[in-house]
Amino acid sequence: MRRILPANVVIVYLILLILPETVSSQQSFWEQANGPYGGSVMSLAVDPDGHIYAGTEGGGVFISNDNGASWTRSFVQLMNNRTPWFTEISALAVDPDNRIYAGTLGGGIYSTSDGGAKWSGGTPSFSWVGSLAVHSNGDVFAGITGSQGGDASGVYRSTNKGITWSLVGLRSYAVVALAINSVGTIFAGASSGCYRSTDNGNKWVPTSMPYVDVYAITIDANGVVYAGTDEGVYRSTDGGDTWTQTSNGILGDEVSSIVAGPNNLIIAGTPAFGMFRSTNQGAEWIQINGGLTSRNIQSLVFNSAGEMFSGTFGGGVFRATTQDSEWERVNHGLTATLVQTLAVHADGRIYAGTRGGGVHRSTDDGNTWESTSLDSVDVGAIHISPVGHLFAGSDGGTVYYSTDNTSSWGTLSIRLTDKSVNCLIENTSGKIFAGTNGDGIFCSTDLGKRWTEANNGLTNKYIRSFVVADNGHIYAGSARGTFRSTDNGALWSICTSLYTFGIYGLAKGPSGHLFAGANDVYRSSDNGNNWARANLPVVGKVNAIMAASNQMVFANSGTRRSSRVYRSVDNAKTWVDIDFGYPMYAFELGEGGNVLAGTDGSGVFRSVQSATSVRLEPTGGPEGYFLGKNYPDPCNLSTTIPFCIARVGPVSLKVFNILGAHVATLISENLQPGNYIAKWDASGMKSGVYFYRLDAESYSMTRKLVLHRRN
């Protein structure tokens, strides 16, 4: 029933934790949860043995050896070498010798000859690869769209299996599409139409295609060339001499991907309306979205049996076995999701809001995940109310809600805005606040049915984060400064010592300290009046920040291409690097005290050990008495309460129900001065609101907690 730990008990343990960590210890701090599955699949390829390769945005290359039934990651060694930009795989191609080529955004081109066990390459250095194609003679061509290291955009060629590359044409053109027909004519698509070469890339001439953006090119068995553009589909039956626009039946203007299959079948993918097929050389198109929950199509491929595979934005891979069959999601093992937000229900369920993939749910601490009915939505914020209702903020000014554990969702449109909802929070009076990307703050007092603007005093309306302090004050982090409201959102005032910084995250520790993530971590111990810089080892944009216990703080700093995660065990005074290559954009504390981290392209990671199972305190005695906020709150079976004793003497810590009846005694004894934690085992209690009170000498403090039992 009771568990207390004075600070002096854990001094040795603290010393062990703050020793410099090796690469091995860094990696052992985190383990990958088994999902959520999905993510953005930018490229697809099939080798002669039927193995399918999926290039993802942030997760590297995944391989399926069973026709998409399961996937395994292949680019592991590159990520462990701390080169995260190599995980954005924008193009894939297979040569006649079964060598696989992978083009990246910012890391050049890699290849493997052993089915993905080992990759080599990285040239042209720091190049952004838009497309890849392999000539029948074995030469490999790459369309380069830009570079960080000086290499010009254009068409590059390698005659030695990717070891070296040379620029052969279209210099300064961003080439995003390549295709080669049976006689060796190479077609290149750029933002100014289509170009071709008939001499293995040595000379290039423009075709007669109009001045359009070309996104994808494919060639059917009859040699007919099809191009997906920002003006639909163009077709050439004479090798590019003439082109005909042929988009009858396709919705929208853009065709982002296109692929030719057997029996004159052509599939066109769009960024908003899903997929269309044609069996008469593009004269007519029919929408084929049955079973397809993600309508933003990024890549397409056929296997040798004529089965179709589609890579989508946020939704992973879909498969259709025939042109008339419905699409089915085939994502098992494809942990390539970008997790933008995390929330933990009082009963232990974990919810992950993903980029383009909606909300996913785990009921077993992340070991397995399932998609909820809120699918294919860009979810940037999740809030769980004390009564268990879920709110999910998305783009377009929409908040979704669920009252049945995400079995179904309703829609709440925030009045007066069409901007993305970046953050959600509920204060102690039950008012819900929504921060938007340009229209400021909206609030609701009736669980989201009606919203009113709450921007009085805001000088920046790009709101990225919220936190509610122990005294009820609400803090809003914006693109320029942190704002505070002391009157339930009626008026906001700038926190003067942080007014010049873009704030990406806010957090509150159980001790009442506030933390802000900007170009560094900033800490306030006086309700936001003053902020002190916490001095991360390597400063940069702080994407996510969380106070896991009374002294432990986690912060992610950097960008997708250079990201670190740091941990502090002394309220952000000193830091230790615990990252090994994955950008992390969201932190949350799991039911068992494990730290959950939402990553950019690798799903959810979690700490191997609990961050709250042992109380970590800095050396030195406490300044006075203190009763901290319990965590987690709401809680399910148990919760932890931190407190501080200033002088030796009798101490009492008790729990009461909402009627004031005493239900548990956690502490009733003499204690030495120090910092302590007490754990309340609430397994025999009913769901509801409870209060816990600390009495020591003349000090008395009462705080509220919420118990929400698992159904």
C-alpha cells in the first residue's frame, strides 16, 4: 500500500545514471514499440525474385519477402551511424543483376547486392534524388532535384553500379521522373515538361509536351509513354514526338504517380482523389478506391503476377490482387509512421496521432497497435478529458471527438478558422483550449460543441503548445513568445523573458517548475515570471519536451537531419545524451512510468525502464515543505505522489474521496528532512475524484487527483 523513498537512499543510483553513456547504453535506454504500422511510402520497387522494396519518408527502406504480408526494415545500419537523412527514400530501382538502388533526400544514392543486408554508396554527395531508372545495358540514371553539397541538379549517370556518378544533361533542372523504353530512349520529367535522350544520356532535347510539371513517367508494353503532371495525364504514342492530354474521368488536376501493368492496364495515382485505372490507353479512367482509406498516392508498382501495390501518404502500403478487387492495407511490420502527438488514457491505453495516418491505439503498452476509425487524417494534437473523452486536432480547423474509446468519431469544427489545430488542453474548470496555426486560440465550455475565439492580448496567433500550471494559469507557446492567462483565457499577456523566441513545446513538472522548448530549454520556478536558460549540450530547435517526474526532464533538440534527445535528472540543470539517431517529436509518460517517444518515421519508442520507478534527487536538502502533483493523473490502478519535508517530525499523507471520507493513509510517521515519493494503490477504489492531503507541523496542503478505472 505504501512506498516512500528518501533522497539519500538513491544517491548511489543517481551517480550511476549520470555517468557518461556509451553508444551501447544509449541504445539500451530505448526500445522500439511494435508500431504503429504505416507511414508515408514515397517509392516502391519489385526485384526479379518477387521481393518488394518500400522507400519511406523518414523510416528508410523496408522489404517484404511474402508479397506484402509482412515487412522488415533494411536501412538500420545507416540510421545507427547517425545519418537520419538517409532514411528519406525518394526513389528505388532494380538493375539486371538484381542490385537495388535507393535514392535519398539529402544523402545521395545507395545500393545493395544482397537483398538489403548491406548498403553502400552515398554519391552524389548530399544530393536530393528525385528519380532513378536502369538502362538495359546496366547503366543507372538518377534525376537530381537539388543538393546541399554543391552537386548541380540534372540527370546523372553511373556506369559502374553506383560507385561514381557524372552529370550528363539537363543541368540545373530538377528532374523528378525518369523512364527508359525498350530501345533505350530515356525520358526525363521536370518542372518545364518532358525531355528525352536517344544516345544513353549524352544529349538531351525537349519533347513537344507543354510547359507543365511532370511528376511521374511510365511506358507500357507497346511503347506508349504516359506522364503524370500537374495538368493530368499526357500520352505519347510516337516516342515523345507528340503528346495528347488524356485525363477523362480523373478527378483533380494533379497526377502524382503512374504505372503501366499487364493487359494494357494503366494506374494513375492522385494526391487527393485516390487511384484511377484505364484499359484503353488513357482514353477513359475509372476511379478504383474500394478499400482504400488513404487517398494521397505517392508511388505505384506491379509485381510479376500483375498484383498492384500503392504507397500512400501516412497510410503505408495497399495491395490489390486484380484490377477489379478492393485494396487491402498490408502494413504488418512497416513501422514508418511519423508520430506527432501521444496521449495515455487512465486505463493505460496509448493513443498516437500520426502525420497522414490518423489515430492509432495500443492496449498493451505499445506491444501491438491498431488503427482507429479516424484514419488518413493529419493529427497534430490529442487530448483526453477527465471523463475519458478523446479529442483529436487536425488540419482544416477540425477537432474530432470520441466518447467510446475511439470505436467511432464525431466532428467538431472550430468556428472562424480553417487552420490546423496544433495543440489541445483542458484546464481544471473543464474549459478546452485549441491552439491553431495562424488563427490563435479557441475555447469551448461544452466539450467542443461550440467554440469561441480567445485571442485577447495575443500578439502572435501561431500557437504550438499549451500547459496548465498548478495555480491554474494557462501558458501558450507561440511562434514568437510564451503567453500566460490568469483568468481562464479571457486575457493573455506575454512572458517578457521569452518574448523573442519561437516556442515549440511546454511542460510542467510535479514540483511546479515550467519548461519551455525554444532554441534551447528554458526553466521557470516562479510561475513564468522569469525563465533561465537550461543550456543543452548542443542547442537547436527543441521539438518536444516532457517532465517525467519531479526532477527528470526529457528534451529533443535539432532537425530531422541532426537530432538529439537529452535527459536531465536535476530539473534541467545538467543533461545527458540518450539519443541514437531517431528524431523524436512527442513525449508522454506511460502507465507504468516508461517514457514513450513519438518519432519521425519510426513509430513509437519507449524507455526500457520506468522513469518514475526510482525517485532521483539532486544533492542538497530541500528548502521547505512541498506537496507535488501526482503522476500519472488521471490514474488507473496506482499513482505516485512526490513531497518534501523541511524538518524532522510527524508527517501524515492521507487520501479522501469527494465526500471528504478518509479512504487511505499513505504516511503516518516521523520523517527526516528530505524529498520523498509515496505510491497509492487504488486497486480497490471506484473511479472518481479524490483528494490527498499532506500535514507536517503547521504545513497543510491538499491536491486533487482523478481515478479512472479500466472498463
